Amino acid sequence: MKNIAIEQSEPVGQDHLYPPPQEIKRLYEIAQHGASASLNSLRQFLGSDVDINLHCLSLLTLPVLIDRIRLFYQNHLGFHLRYSGEITGEIYTFFAGRDAKTLIDKMLGHKRFKYGKRFNRIEISVLTELVNIVTNAFWRALTDKTGMNWYLSPPTLINDLSRTLFYSSKIYTVDYFLVHFEYVIPVLDVRIQCIVLPTQQTLARIFSKLTPDDLPELSCSRAI
């Protein structure tokens, strides 16, 4: 599938570091199912008949992700959640500044420029609820598929996403690959970025629950 990629900063000789393609496809399907499951809540929240789609899924190393954030997501608004239970790690959800303003305009029915450049408490609150809707839909989809017990903390606002990611990776040993989802709300031209930073062996635990059954062969692209 063209919208699934494995990305790294340098070649790796150990084949065991590469996730199994069939299980990656399962994870992609779960992420898409999570997006679909959030539709009703999103439509009520945004007050219109919107769609949300999973645009791409990437497994990439921390240096690649941090470089990408610094290059392409300099003006963004980010939120952090922690997950624990049978799997542990962090989830980061963020919007480009322009997209965050579009969502605010849609949800609150006003133009943000009236209230200055900074987001006020009410605006942060509604964006936090939007993050809750998307992440909890993914949580339910993964829980239903794997049967694993894991729990999400409430979202909290973060100021510097790349720095927070770097320090999170120093707190505990993380898996070689991180997971990056990009969701798209086409009618608003809004993109929602989700990063799953798993602790060591978390991806292996997830993939062990996603055994393929009569799936066709899948070839994932690898970018170095």
C-alpha cells in the first residue's frame, strides 16, 4: 500500500527490527476503523456532516520524526497523552496552527483573529475535546481487535513537541520505530497528526495480537 511507509535515518542490518508487513496492514486498518468510529461524535462536535480519513501511516525512527517536525510542523499546537496497562508509552496529537484556527472557527462559530494570536482557555478546551474524540476512538478500535487492557490519560497541552518527544524517549527505552498517523478532514482541509511513542516491546505485543488470516502479501515502502 502506497500510504504505508517504514522510514529511518540510516540502514539497519538487523531484520528483526523491521515490523511484519501483514501486522502493519492490520494496524493501518485499526487506525482507519478508529477514524470511522469517531465520525458521529465529530459531526455533532463540529456541527456539520464531515468525514475523517486515515491519509497515511508511517513507522519511523525518533531522529526522522524530530527532523520532520522541525521542518514541516514549526507552527503547531500539540497535546500529550500517556497510555498504560498491558502496553505503555505516549501519544502526541497536534495540528498545524492554520488547521487549529480552522477547527476553532468551525466549532465556536467565530473568527480567531478577533481574539488575538494566542488561543484562550475556551478554545484550548474544545481542541482538547477533539483530541479526546480521535484518540479514544483509536483506543477502542485497538482494544476491540487485540483484547488488551490499556488506558489513556487526559490530553494536556504541550509547548515544544520535538523537545517533549526527545525527553520522553530519555525517560524509558522506546521501540526502534514510532508510529505516525495522519488523519484528514477533507471538507475543512484539516490534518490531524498522531504520534504513538511505544515503550520497548510494546509494538511486539500489539503485533502478536494482530496475526494475519488469509491476507494477501503486502509490500511496505522503506525510505532511508
